[in-house]
Amino acid sequence: MRYIPNDLAGKKILITGGGGFIGSNLAFYLQKNHPAANITVFDCFRTGEFFPSGNPTSFGDQRNLDGFNGEIIHGNINSKEDLQKIVAGKFDIIFHQAAISDTTVEDEAIMLQTNVKAFSDILVIAQQTNAKVIYASSAGTYGNSAPPNRVGAQETPTNVYGSSKLLMDIIASKFLLENEGMHIVGLRYFNVFGPREFLKGKTASMILQLGLQALSNKKVRLFKFGEQHRDFIYVEDVVQANIKALDAVKPGVYNVGTGISRTFNDIVKALAQEIGEFEVEYFDNPYAFYQNHTQADIQETKEMLNFEPGFSLEPGISSYINEIKAIHEQKIYS
Ligand SMILES: NC(=O)c1ccc[n+]([C@@H]2O[C@H](COP(=O)([O-])OP(=O)(O)OC[C@H]3O[C@@H](n4cnc5c(N)ncnc54)[C@H](O)[C@@H]3O)[C@@H](O)[C@H]2O)c1
């Protein structure tokens, strides 16, 4: 499923975080479907630094952009000097994906600087240069509140990451009130999975983690007893939401999920359909704060963005399984 919005030909489009999972998928979608658009990626890529968890401080990787023909700016959104490159680019559209995407990071100072302060700076640039802004928010804003999750209701994040994304939404709303005519749309992605997430390592989706475990060991490990519910959304649908957000009837914040929650056990069944049976071992969940049930209410997203998810869990996994097998066989990313 794809959607061609009103003429992107000749438009200058910036994707911050375009070296990461979702940003690179967006870059390739635009390159393929809007060849007359002028696409630039801005990313700090990997810096060789790590958080105490052992995860890199940024997941961007040039390998995600193999075959991308647009311009690539190596820059850090936390650097005023690097942000000047965005000012100079005079972009018509900014898809802002850059962020600390690792939900386990507890360092508030770096999370707030990267996810919140730098976002404010980008909004100011967009206001000065008259750019539309579509940015990545998150289902992390809802914490453990009761499903279905609705924008404006029960936003009680349980970690620093979720709080940073909620602050982004608050800042964007305030900015819209103060700057009439601006087009700013926040997209609360639920659990995204699909091609080009491998380099996120331990923070990649359960679909990839379980798929690789099953292929390598004929066995997967799940938190007891695999009945945690998530709204899993295929990356192609997330790309579609970003494109449709350009023509949103009303700026604001919208959920991006399928509207249906599925369990980790459902992933196991869907993977078994693709690669054959394997064993499941259940173990105690070590996390004190863990979202046990997320489910997007997407009524407003449908009405205001004309968004319609194209993939439920099983077709998403079918579409993705060849990449998972290729990673396992070390044919890619080796
Ligand atoms: N993947 C999901 O399930 C999911 C769910 C909800 C929200 N999100 C949000 O969607 C966006 C994209 O997520 P993703 O899964 O592609 O993660 P990702 O980590 O693969 O992509 C983020 C990109 O931002 C870059 N980046 C980080 N800090 C930067 C900095 N200071 N300056 C410049 N670039 C920087 C990274 O190098 C990386 O390429 C993020 O904002 C994330 O919080 C993702």
C-alpha cells in the first residue's frame, strides 16, 4: 500500500535520524516513490560511545543507507553549529526521527537535551524557514495505563524516555498555539518492526530477536508467560503515516499502531508458520517497570491523516522473514 501526497517534486526534505531504522526506511521510500524530491539525511551515526547498559549512544549506521542517493549530513542535533546546516538547507519538510531511542537510558540530562531541547531548536528553525515538521513521538508516553491508549488521556510515562516524548508533544502543542499556520504533526509509534532494525541490537523488536533465536537455537526465551500485549506495527505502515501526516487535516499528535494488540506468544506462532516449530522457554521478567499492554486507539489517525494500517502481525512477519533469514545466514550485516 502506498500513498502519493500532493506533489513532492522539487521539495527539499530533511530526515533527521535517517541513518537509523525508521529514518532509513523513510529515506528509501521517498527515493523510490518521489524521485523528483530532494532528500537529505542528517544523523550523528555511531560515535563509539556507549551508555552504561552497553548499548551505543546512537544507533545510526551507514550500512542502513547503502544505495541511498541523496545528501547525507553527519551532524549532531545537540550542536548549535550543526543545527546551522539545517537552517542553511532551507528545507520544506523536516521528518524528525533523531532521538535516543533506547528506552532503558536513565541519564535524564542527555535524554532531555537530545530528545526535548534539540527538538525545540528544530521547531524554531522550522518556524523561521517555514518548514512542515513531522516528528516521532512514542507509545512510551502512555506508560502502563489501561488500553486502548488515547491521545490526551492517561499519559503517565514510566521511564525517562517516555517522559521525554511526552514533553516533545507538550512543546509541539504550545508551539502550534503560538505560531498559527505551522504544520507540526507528532506520531506516537507503537512497537515498530521490520527491515533495517538489526543494527539496534538488543533494542530491536521482539519479532527480530525471537526470529533470530528460533533460527539459531531452535528455541526462544520469553518473559513468563508470553501473554504481554503489544500493538506491533510494520515499518511500512509507519512510513505511510509519516507521508500522510504531511496532508493532515489538523496538526497535532496521533497514534500510529494497528489498533489491535497481540501477544509475544502470537509472534512465536507466526514465526513457526514461516520457519517451522521450535521450543519456548519462559523466565521471570527482571524489569520493575514494563508495559504489559499497549493498544493504540487510531480513530483520530484514520480521520485526520487518512491512515489505514496495511499489515497485521502475520503479514508483517511474512514480508520481513526473508531479511531475518538473511541476517541469520550472515548474508547481510556480516
Ligand atoms: N522503533 C520503535 O519501535 C519506536 C517506537 C516509538 C518511537 N520511536 C521513535 O522513532 C524514532 C526513530 O526510531 P528508530 O527505531 O528508527 O531508532 P534508531 O535509534 O534506529 O534511530 C534514531 C536515529 O537518531 C540518530 N541520533 C541519535 N541521537 C542523535 C543526535 N544527537 N544527533 C543526530 N542524530 C542522532 C541515531 O544515530 C539513529 O540513526 C525515534 O525518535 C524513536 O524514539 C521508535
